[in-house]
Amino acid sequence: MKKPNTDYFFRNFVDLRMDIILLNLALEFLTCMPYWQFISPTALVHFCVDSSPFV
């Protein structure tokens, strides 16, 4: 009997949770940095990704 494919859905759910957590981190980062608009968006993304404990 074939095992139900719960792993796939669980992985997608975890990925979604990570996206939400990363988005929250990015928003927090932006709100606590008044000079964020002087940083290029790509540098901002790299900073958020590099400093994230999930990556």
C-alpha cells in the first residue's frame, strides 16, 4: 500500500511558515532602520538573508 504523500504537504507548509517569518524579520528590520531607503534593495535583501537564522 502506498504511503500518503504527507511529507510533500508538510514541506510546503514549513516553506510557507519560513517565508512568513522572513517577511516579518524584513519588516521589523525596515521599521527599526529609518535610513533604510539609502540602502539599495539588493543589499537590503542580502543583509536580511545573511542575518537570517533559517537560511
